[in-house]
Amino acid sequence: MDLEVLKIAANTDNNRNIKNRTHVSKLKNSLCGDEMQVELILKNGKILDFGYQGKSCVYCQASASLLSKISINNQKEKLNDLCDKAELYFNDNVKITEKDWISLKKLIKNENVNKKDCILLPFKTLKKIVST
């Protein structure tokens, strides 16, 4: 177990319900059973608040924690693009170069490819909201 992943997952600041949410999405990973729910306050195309909850492994929790932090105060179009590219980052087909996304390099890397579906679940859950 990567200690960096544990440290990221331990940051649960945004692991919460959002009272006045405007959007909610929930997905389940059919391979391992992880569940993830994302709640947002989205106004004028900008994410003002991001909460998540789930019954999931530490990799999924770490991914949700990082994604929640980088999503707040970002435009939904920018996050839609990030969600589209997230899978490509594992294959090094696309490099993470955007300053806002650099923290994802701690989790989205070839060493974690066996946990790819777990790590991508929060991205797929967010994608259901930001792609519309």
C-alpha cells in the first residue's frame, strides 16, 4: 500500500453531504463494488462546492478527495475535459501539464494501473454532471 495514497484518502474535508446541492450523481463499479456519490453546487457553469460519499476502497477515496479539492471554483467545461483525459493519463498518452491538475500525478500513474477503475470512479461520477 502506497503511504501517499493513504495520506490523500485521509483528507476527508469534502467527504460530506451538501445541503443546498444543485446536482447529484451516483455510480457503482461493477468490477469491485465500490460506490461513489458526488454532490455539487453549480452556478453559472462554475462549481462552488463539492461533496462526496461512498463505500469504496482507499484508492477511490483518495481520488474523490483530490478531485473534490481541484473541482471547487473551476468551470464545468474544464472539469469535463479533465474527466475525458483522466483515463489517458494512465497510459501516458496525455501528460498532466495543467497546473491545476498536478496533484493528480500522486495517484494517476502507471504504478496504480491495477486500481485504475477504482481511481476513475469519482471522475466518471462527476462526468455525469459536468457533461450536460
